[in-house]
Amino acid sequence: MIEVKNLVKRYGNHLALDNVSFTIEKGEVVGFLGPNGAGKSTTMNIITGYLSSTEGEVLVDGLSVLDNPEKAKQRIGYLPEIPPLYTDMTVNEYLSFVCDLKKVPMSKKAEMITKITKQVRINDVRKRLIRNLSKGYKQRVGIAQALIGDPELLILDEPTVGLDPKQITEVRDLIKNLSEEHTLIISSHILAEVQAVCDRVIIINRGRIVATDTPDNLAKTAVKSNKLELRIKGPKNDVLNGIAQLPGVQFAEIVRIREEGAVDVNVETEENADVREAIFNFCSENRYPILMMKTSEVNLEDIFLQITGEREAKRA
Ligand code: ADP
Ligand code: MG
């Protein structure tokens, strides 16, 4: 669906994109992840034809965005970092205007606007001036604008930035729904943001792609030691020593006591060792009830730092 080939973008002397290439298949939901200034918006602006690249090309369904901007743009709905809203218009007026820009036939306009305003839940504010809407509503008007013309591909640049937690949840739910019917690219500098919805994550840092994989695989490959959190009822030292001696356990420590008579133990295991059954058997033989056992949540933030950090170290 999209082929990005060897994009280079210079702003004067500043190299914003340094040979960026990737492809996105039809139906994929891809997270484009990187810290501020990494080059996400620049890449998205080039894919959507709003910005020209210094070198390289972008093909949308085989069409060069540069040579066939109209046809390529028809296939793409774009929510830029700052949505292009005309705040002195009502939602209805604005969406009608976008229909005209995207050459939606007169006969289909009303139906399309009704369908989309329902879909993104801005039905109740259609007659309000955009400038009087809350930030969450404005963002949904921005998404509505991207949906006009039924584009197959949606590109959303940091769609939840600046929203409050409730609005973030609403926009995330909306994106989740959209992901069922669209090829989707969502940029973000927050890992959790893309983790939940994306099939694949492309990580960009300082204008270069540093990794691309499924969120799960990124988690697996980057985490070198497994961590378990336990709460076990029994004598503190016996529990700790017993667990520390199990095969596969690299390290065990008591982190706190939350419930009387029970200890919270964090365990680190050797790579690929699964010690959960051994822990169960040990506790069961000694009649120490296990009150809790869970694998520590893998924090993608750590993975991100690890991946970008390693590359930096190699280059240095
Ligand atoms: P991101 O969206 O990942 O935060 P951007 O694509 O906006 O990153 O920016 C990438 C780099 O290019 C940054 O260092 C930014 O300062 C620079 N940059 C972006 N737009 C311009 C511009 N119009 N002129 C000069 N430099 C720019
Ligand atoms: Mg940006």
C-alpha cells in the first residue's frame, strides 16, 4: 500500500531524515514511534504530499506521490500535528468545505457528513462554531476531516497530544474502531499509545529507522532477564533462601511486606528460564501459600531506550 524509499530531508543544513525506508501493507496498523524531533511529522508530511523530500520517493498503491499528487492524496486521510481547522466555521460548514476540497459529489455530501459525524461522535455539535469546542471535540473534528472521501489509508500525527485523560481514552477507542476498516499509521512519542492498537511498530530516532517489529517481539527481544513478582505466606528467610536456590533463578530479593505473615519477593531468572512451576512446587512442598505470582510488565519505554541507546553507542 505504501512504499517509502530512501527518504532524505534537509532543512537548510539540518538533516531531518537520513535515508528512511519502509513499506506498509494494506490493512496494517502501524505505530510510528520516536522522541520529539525524530522526524515523524516530516515523514508523514512527505507521505501525504504536503512537503517534498530532498531525495527518495513515496509510492501509494504504486503511484508516486510526487508525480500523481491528486490520485495519491485521494487514498489518504491525514490528521496533521496541528489540524487544519477553520475555527470561525461551524462543524457542518467546515466538513462541507472539506467535501468540496476532496471533490465529494454533491449528491453524496450530506450522507457522508452524517455518517462520519456519527462515527466520530460529534453529532451533537454539528451546528457549533469550531472555536467554541473543547480540545477533545476539535481533535475529533480533525479526524472527521481525515475520513471525508472514504480514504483507505489514515495517517494520524500524534492524535492524542494535549488531550486530557478522558479525551485520550475516547480518541483511542475511536482509533481502535477505525483500525478495523483502514490501513493506519499513528505517530507517537509515547510507547503505550501505539502498543495497544498497532500490529507493528517502526521506531525512528534522529531521522533514522532504528527498529521495526511487532510490539510483542520488541518486548521479547529487548528484555534480557525475566522478572517475576511474588507474594508468599511463610517465614521470610526460608521463603527467600528456598526460592533463591531454585534452578534458573538468578537473583531473589524481598522488596516489602504488604500483608502480615507474607513477603513480597522479586525474582530475576536466567534468560528463557521459566521458573513458575518450580516456585509452585517449592511452596507447595513447604505449605507456603502463594498469594500472588505475576510476570513484571514489560515497559516499552525501557526497550525504546535500550534500542536507541545501543545504536547510539555503536555509532559513537
Ligand atoms: P517529530 O515529528 O518526530 O517531532 P519533526 O519531523 O517535526 O519531528 O522534526 C524533525 C527535525 O526537523 C527536528 O529537528 C526539527 O527541529 C526539524 N524541523 C522540522 N520542521 C522544520 C522546518 N520547517 N524548518 C527547519 N527545521 C525543521
Ligand atoms: Mg511531530
